[in-house]
Amino acid sequence: MTASTVKMAWVNHVDMQGVTLTASSEIATLPVSNLLTPHVAKKWRSQEEGAKGGDHQIDIDFGISGYDDFETGDPVTDIGVDVVALIGVNMTRNARIRLEASRDPSFASLEYYYDFADANVDPRFKIAVVQLPSVVIARYWRIYVTDSIFTLEAGRLVMARCFQPAVNFTYGYQIGYVDLSRVARSRGGQQHVDEGNSYRQAQIQFDFLTELEAFEGVLELDRVAGLHDDILVILEPYAANIGQKTIWGLVSANSPIIEPNFGIYNKSYSVEERL
Amino acid sequence: MFGFQAFAEVPYSFLTGEHVGIYTEQRIYAANMGYITNATANPPSTYFEGRLDVPLRFERSVIGGGAIAGQASVGFGDIELNNSDGFYDNLTNSGAVDGRQITVKVGIDEFNYSDFGVIFSGTSKGIAVTENGLRLLVRDFGYKLDNPIQSEFYSGAGGIDGDVELKGKPKPLLFGKALNISPVLAYASGLLYQISSQPLRSVDAVYDRGALLSLGTGYTVNLSQGTITLLTQPAGQITVDAVGDTITPLAVLAGGMGGSWIDISDISSMYTDYPPTIKATATGQSIAYITDKSGNGLHFYQPIPSCRPLLQQDGSGHYYLDFDGIDDFLVAVSEASFSFTAGITAAVAVRLDDWATVDQVSIVSKSISAFGNDSGYDIGLNHNSKAVSARVAMESANKEAATTTALAAGAHVLVGYSNLKGVILRADKTQIGAYYQSYQALIDYDTAGTVNLMIGAAPSDGIIAAGEYMSGRLYGAVFLGRAPKNAELTILENYLMSAAGITARAPVCAADIIEQIARVHAKLADSEIDSASLNLFRQQQPAEIGYYIDSQADVSATMTAIMAGVGGWYGFSRSGLLQASVFTMPSAPSVFEFTEIEILEIERLLLPESINPPNWRRQVGYQKNWTIQNNDLAGIVTAERRQFLANDQRVAVSQDANLLKRHRLATDPELTTSYFSNEADAQAEAERLMSIYGAEREMYSVVLKTQPFVLDIGNIITLTYPRWTLTSGKQFVIIRISEDATDNKSEITVFG
């Protein structure tokens, strides 16, 4: 049972060198490799369910069971995953999802098995998240999706290990939409609107991070992801509508870690949703 | 639901690998938001990168050279793509977009991509690169008019190909009626003079040192070749009054789609023997061979002397071939282009001796021998008890458009065509019968074992039955291996109606010449011409004009000269269609009205110097003398004629001396060089110009918040604003428009 505090993940293992994705089907112009591109709008699209003869399936091969840290050169032998998310999906509320993880390409023996369950997708947010009860180490993964739709679309695949502080961010966090619409006012005073897309933005403030959480957690997030790599933020892991409380995007502003009192650290983040 | 979004398609050539000179064309798809087309769209399931920071900034204007109109409109602008992550760096490193077509569409992302509207279709001039972006410089299709107008050159092989001294020189071109032009002496030993490399409508007079020569005794004419041949050595300079034909079926056949044009009015295109060696010269001769004037080599012939129709001339002077109804018919020498794969069109000007009682007569027929005349195509009479019918048929079922109402006695233009989705029958420009296939089905036409296209009869199993021969007159015919576009249909029908004397042929006007140049010389496809715009232009300015070219000239320079003479403008629309129009003051209801609600900014502008202060006089030329002759004239030339020959053009004047009382600095612009044939038309143009520029006008620059890309040059709008003369609303014409899809604002310059 995981804690109910925020989860943050900044190392998406599917972005590693040597990872291969295979889908049960794909449109040639919208291949499954689109799940690796940063833009959620650039999607993988399956063929119609009838054409490929079954449920939709994505196979992930991390290529190696471990890798060398690109900066330190230290071997990292365990690719741990405790969250799997598909972002920018066109799933309906009827979608169901299943996960399998194995060190065997035949999946004869499983490290982890998550049986078909409600994917809990709210079409407004287009995010499917499966939170694993613990970190699973495996090279081969398989995601099954069943839904009432004919073709499945997804814009990004996230498989990561989450950082989760013991104490949640402080009350007063903010989340809202940034509307890209533009308004011009004419000589008569009337307002004219060019309607644009909207994206979510959240701001959180940690006031009670431990030294370990500060230096091995959020400071690592700043080092690895900074303002340039996407992160996954699950604001409320036990939310009934998990998509509503999850943002995949870039850090737009952060603060250095501050130690206002002995052994207690502060840190703030602003995260903007990727579209 | 989102607002309108913009989408751009940009093909570019890409240097592949290290194979220098090996290029492939790739295509960039970008939108102002990430977007994927659906599986049935074109292109299907395609991702549009959400990198279109500036979907389109585009400006189009007819203001130039200190004047409001009289020249080409010029459109240019740019498109900006976000490249902050280097996504397009390969394009800047080894790609090239210059000269490639760029398309920008707008739509709502919930719509099918194929339903999006094109707001721009033009070409790229190149790329400007910044650290964070790519700026594609775009312009309209004006470059398509930057080519030489002449595509035919003398080879020096003698005859119509010219003497060796002319080798490499362009052949002359005559559009419309021109006076006293100097034809090119193409073949000196044969005394062959070429007036135009395209067909002439008439040669009205030939002069030797200004003295009139006589047709028949002094010279002969070949309208098809655009030449005259002198019968005796000339005494001096030869000049000609002639009319160059325009908007003939050649304008439809020039697109490389095959087809054939049989022009009975051009005797020089016919022969009395087969193989063809002896040209027809007079009525009463039997015609064995008719040259296809399309240039496609689809000639018609009749090898059996007794089966040849006779050349005749009706009471109105129109030539026709008389088919006896007994055994006369013609057959195409080749099957090329009549394969039905894209459809077929037959347009004929014909007068049957009896439209009401004959049975089983075929005017035009193309059959499949294996199945008899039940399989093929024909326009006939009383087929299946119909008065007139057009059929595309297969073995077991006719696909027939027909009417049971007999046509009135006299000549008619019949057109039967099929795009394999249906068959349409028209008589005298009106649809009189139609057959349509069921939804999305095509007529299943069997192309095996064909019999060549025939005129005057139809074979049944290779044999023509008695009573199926046509008895009547053929004035002309045009065939296409496809269905015509609407504008092409109009061209064919108008031409054939005049060939048969049903309607008089209108004099060649500026719109005819612009359309002829666009279709034949600029080689624009029908889909690149705004036919509605040209038709409106034709109605606005129907006056007869003429223009002669005997040296190297550009398409654009020629069009500019013609349009300047009629106070018009031309150019490509944002969506890539050639438009032309007379510049007029508002005389129709406004297409939009703008008030303070839409006006973001407004500024009153200074008028161009040429009309500020207003003009008090305008002069317009007419009856241009294309060869000025002051001396070496024959003694017989009259004083009046000498005066004409000594001057470049005549001048019509419109003036308002009273204007000088109000505006002491009122302007008197230079003479407008025009090419009108008649003084009345030049006078009307001078008065029209005075009505525009002899009045006090206003010009405003207005920034509007309105639906983007719906306004265009020439649109009439009403401005209402609590200043100047605009308090009660005033109509203006848009003469410049600049739009930016980034903020959906339109900046227009209006004149009125």
C-alpha cells in the first residue's frame, strides 16, 4: 500500500537507448514509435480492432536488464517501474487495461501481473494510469487494452519509478487551465475572441522534505529533468478520477532547495501540461 | 470545440544520401496545433506537427506605379514554423523549398481534413532561418506568368517553318483585331507572310506600300496557319489588318488531354483527295480529308470518293459539309485519346435535313465491333424511339441521355458527354437529357475491339445499315477523351454556335485574350483559372480590342499591357486562381459592412499623386496603328489613309474643365495606351476613368477583426465610423489586403 502523498517521476525508462516498442497493430503513418516523441498530439494509432483480430497490445522491451548511468558510468542493473501511464489516449470510460512484466521474452514466467481492470480514463483528461503496488524490475512488459472504440490512440507512454515524499506538498497548491485564446477589443469596445487550446498548470510547494528527499529526490529531478524533460506528477494517487489529478508535462519554474530549519527542506514547482 | 485552425502542406526536394543530384520530394505537414487526419482523409492518418507559429501572413495589392489599377496584383507573405528544437534543421541543411507549392487550409479540428477550406495556394521563394524558427517566404503563382509568351519558333526549314535567316526567332502572335501590322516574311521565295502562329478569325485587308491588295488576285489566306501568300512580288512594305482568333476549342485542347477539332469554316484545313495532297479551295468540292486543328493528329478522312461529303456555304456565309444521307461519312484516322478511360465528349454543330422523322441516324459514333453499335458512344436520332440521344453503352445496357422532343428545324449545337458516372445531352447550351449511375458506380465500358470515331454514320457489326447515314450539314465538331469542365463547355458551345450561325460570334475582347493567353500560352490548367472572374470581366468590358506581338515578350508583360488599356487588374487569388477584372467604383451591394464593432484601427491615407488632386482630363487611345508609315507609300493611297498611317493611335478625350475652378492643380495624366478597335469604346473608357479619378476620392487603411481570409481584392465593403464622410456609411473597393492568421486580423486599404 503506497502513501497518499504526491508522486513525481522524471526518468521515463521507455526513452532509454535500445528500447523497442511493438504494437499489435499500427497505421504506417502513425507508428507505435510515436509514443516516444515528446508531443502528446503525435499519436500511435492502431488499426481497427477487427482488422488486427483482437485486443490492442503494446510490447515493451527495455533491451537490457540494466544500463550505465550516462553521467557517472555506474551500472544500473535494475530498471524499476512502479507507474505505467498512457497519455493522450482516446479511450472511453469503458476501457480496461492489463499489465504483464517478465524477464522472459515469452512471458512464461511473470514478475508482475495486473489483471484486466477499469482503466479509469476520463475522456476530458485522456490519461490512463496504472500505479503498481511496488517497484517491479523486468525487461519485458506487455500492456493490453480493451475498449469499445475501433482504433486505439495514445500520444505518450510513461514507465517510471516514482519519487514520493513522506509529507505531502503544503496546502494552498494551485491547479488551473491556461487558455491560449486571444482577445482583442475594437474601437467600439467589443471583444473579439480567437479561441485557442488550453492546458493545465499546477504549482506545488514542499515545506517538509527530509534531507534524503531533498538531495536524492527533488534535486535529482532538477538535475535530470530541469526545465527540459517531461515529468509525471500524480497529485493525488488515490483520487477517484486519477486523470484529473495527473499531469504530464514540463517544469516551467522551480526554486532551489531551501533549508529554513535544521533537517527540513523547502522546494516549489510549477508544472505545465504537454499537449 | 476549438476555433478555426490553420494547416499547411509544404513539399520540398530533399537530397538523399550522398548521391549528389538525386532528389526526392518530401512533404511537410504542420498546423498551429498537433493534429492527425482520419483514416479516410487525404492524406490519411497523417500527423501535422503543431509547429505553425504563423500560419500565414499574406498581402495582396493592386496598387502600383503610383496608380490604383492597371497592372498585375502582387501577393506575397510568409509562414513561420517553430524550429527551436532543430526539428527542421535537415530541411535547412539539404532541402530546398523554392518553387514548391504551398497550401494553407483552415478548418475546425473536428472536421474531416478534406472539408477544410484552402486559404492559400502559392509557391515558396525560399527560407529565412532563425535560431528558433523557419520563415517560409511565399508568394502567389505570379511566376507562372513570367515565361515567354511564344512557344513556337522558326526552325529555318522553309515554308511555314521559315527561312534560315529566321531560325530561332519566335513566331508572331495576333490576338483580336489589329490594324496595319507588319507580318513576318517567313518564306521569301514563296512570298509567305505569317501574321500569327495561332489561327486567325479573318484577314480583313492586305496592303502593299499602303495600297490595298485584292484577295484571290493579290494574295491568298490560310487562316489555320495564320498566313497570307502574295501572288506577285510586293512593291514595298506589306501590312495587314487581321483578327487573331481567341477562345477557340484550342483553349480546351491545349491541356495535353488529347482530342480533336474539326473546323469546317477553315477551308485551308481540308483536302479533296486521300492521301491528302490537294487542298480544298471552293464550295462544291468533295472533302476526303480534314485536318485536326488541335495538334493531336486525330484527323478525319473518307477514302471512297462516292462517300465523301461536299463542302458548301449557307446563305449567311458559313461553310459546312453536306452529308447526303446515302453513304457519306468520315472516320478518324486514329483511335488515340478516345479510349473512354476518362470519359468522352462530342460537341457538334449540325443541321439535319429532318429532325423529326428520321430513324436510327448517327451523327457521331464510336462503337465496339465485337458488340455492334450497342456498345460504344454516339449522338444520334430516334435511338430507342428518342428524338435525340447521347449514349455510352456496354454490351447489354445503354447508358443513355435522351429526349423525345424533336429539335426545331435548323442548325443546333449538340453536346453529349460522359465522365463514366453519367451521360449528359445538351442542345444549344441547354441540358435536354441526363442519365446518372448509381452512387459511386462507374459505367463499365469495355474497350476491347474498337471502331474508330465516325461522323455521319454508325457501324453495326462493322456494317452501316441503309437509313442510318446522316442527311444534313456539319458546321464543326470537337471531341475530347474526357468530360469537359463547365468553363470548357462554354468555350466549345459558344464557338460552335457561331460556326453554325446560330449566334453571332462576339468580337475579341480583353477577357478573351487574357483567357487565351492563360490557357494556351501560360499553360494554366482549367483548375487554375477563375472562370467566374473572367466571365464577369467579359461582361464588364466586352469592347473589341487587338494586340500584336512580333518580338520576344513575356506573358505577364503582355497581360499587363492589355489590362492597363482597359483600366483593369489581374493576378492570382490567395487560393491560386487567375483572376482579372476592370477596376470600378462600387455599384453593387457590399459584401460586408464594418462598423466600430469590427474596426480596431482606422487611418485616412494620402491619395496617389496621379489622382491627387483629381484628374480634370483623361485620354484613351484606340485604333492603334501597328506600323507607322510616313513615306514610301503608293501614290494611290488617300490623304486620309496617309494621316492614319502616320500616327500611332487615335485619341478619345473626356474632360471636366470646371474641375479646374475648384482644384487649380487638377491633374492631366498621360495618354492611356489602349487597344480598342472603336472610338466609342475608347470614349466610354475615358469617361469611365474620369468618373473614377475626376472625382474627389478617399482612401483608408483599416484594421479589422473579422473572419479571416474571406475578404479579397475588388470586394465592395461599407465602412461606418463617426468621422470624416463615414458617419452614415460609405461604400469602398478593397485595393490592398494584408492578413495575419496568427491573430486573425485583416488590414485593408480601401478606395472610394
